Amino acid sequence: FITGLRLQSGQRVMGDLFIDCTGFRGLLIGMALNVGFDDYGDCLPCDSAIAVPSAASGPLHPYTRATAHEAGWQWRIPLQHRVGNGMVFSSRHWSDDEARARLLDNVQGTVLAEPRLIRFRAGQRRRHWHRNCVALGLASGFMEPLESTSIHLVQRGITRLVQMFPDKGIREPAVAEFNASMQDEIDSIRDFLVFHYHVTGRSDTPFWRQCRTMDIPDSLTHRIQLFRQTGRIAWNPGELFGTTFWVQLMLGQGLIPEQHHPVVNAMSKDELGKFLADIHRQVEEQVDRLPDHQQFIDGYCKAPPV
């Protein structure tokens, strides 16, 4: 158990419960309590990122753009006064200089700062709550940036801690439930991320060939086989990515079911076509009356000049 912390100032802070928010270092959960780490690098191959801001250029889009490259992928996140850019890559397939050069070659607008290198390890602690220490954020684990899940996992950890807060002492069943629920949720996110890499039509580089042939978790194998053979989604309540996310990802990656549910046959192909066309028309009519993204920002939440 942790009885207290000694700060750099020399001050000693005593407590009954400690929350480790020390990032990748995990000073309390890892260094002090020696809780191990399950590394997902065998199925999430990227371990590095280079980030750089650039000047805003062109119309403001309401979405993040992710572009696949030979050994990873690039993000572009438009903000009001700048654009966030980054290259996520595997250091086993690209050097830092190669990744940096490819990123800068594909940045739109003037680069505003020196590119910053970030190393990370995808995975999670074997116990998120151990003795009287609860790890939150990067101290508890990290799933690579592709679906931007870090803030969600911080909030879920806080919510679960509040629900199971040990106001009358730490109880092992509550600790076990906290750990199991956190691990299950992170594993479901892991499966969703791994699918992006594994089920790919690319085989033009060593990185993508590795992704196609790498071992994947049994839980993801089950999800893939179930959808391929029956068109059904394996999903548990509480998972971040629901059935619609999985359907669009699987179909988008070219995984087409071998059969469909017989209820689909209740509607003819012509009826289905008309039904979908009506939905498309109604959406277009609504969208035509809406302001574009820049107009909405200007009218409701424009940031002050910087």
C-alpha cells in the first residue's frame, strides 16, 4: 500500500487513496506498486507519432481526415485558427526522419512549429486499481490515436471510481469489478482498432503485409467470423463502439456477409431502393436549409482572435 508521497519540495502528502495520473510513466501504479503492463504491440503495430500545427487553409471542414501511408497513417484536424497534423507510424518500418519528411510533404498550409516526436506503447495495465492506487488516463493504458479514445477512457474511469468509491474502506470485490470492467472496455476498443489494420486490401509494403498476416485476439476473430458467416454483430452492452460502427467499418473494409437475416426478404429490392431514396431525399432537404460549418461557428461559437 502507498502511505504517502514526498514531493520535490520536500512536502509529504499522506492519504488513504491515491490516483495515478502521471501519464505513460505510471509512477505509482507501475514504479511504486510494480503492476505489469499488457503490451498490444503484436496487433497494434504503430508505436510513434510526429505532430505539427499548420496555418488554416481553405474551407473549415467538420471532420478529421485520416490518410493511410506506407507505414502508418496521417491525421488532419481542422480548428478555427490552425490545423492539427500528425503522422502515426511504426518505428520498425519507418525511421523518424522518414516519417517526418512524409508528414511535412503532405501538410497543407504553412507549418507553424517544429514537429514534435511522441513515443507510445499500446496496451493496458494488468490491474487499473491495485491496493489503494487507481490509475487513470495514460497511466492506466493507451490505445493508439486512430479513434481518439483517451478522453473517453479517462471519463469512464472517473465514472466507475465514483460509482465504487471506497468511502468505508477498500473492498476487493469492488476492486475486481472495477478492473474487469475497465479491461473489458479497453479490449473491445482494441478489437475495433486492430480491425482497421488487419482487414485491409493493402499488401504493397512490409507494414501492411504484416498487418494482414499478424495474429489477432480471439475476440476479434469471433467478431469477424460471426459477421462474415451470418451478418450479425458481436456486441456487449457498455462497449464504446456500437453495432452501427462495426457494420460501417466491416462493410467499408470489404467484409461482406455470406448471408443475411431472412427478415430482409420481407421488402423487395425495388421497395428497399425507394425507401433508401426517400431517406436520402429527406436528408438533402434538411441539409440544404442548414448553414455550412464555418457559418455555424461564426454564429454560435467563434473563438477570439489569437
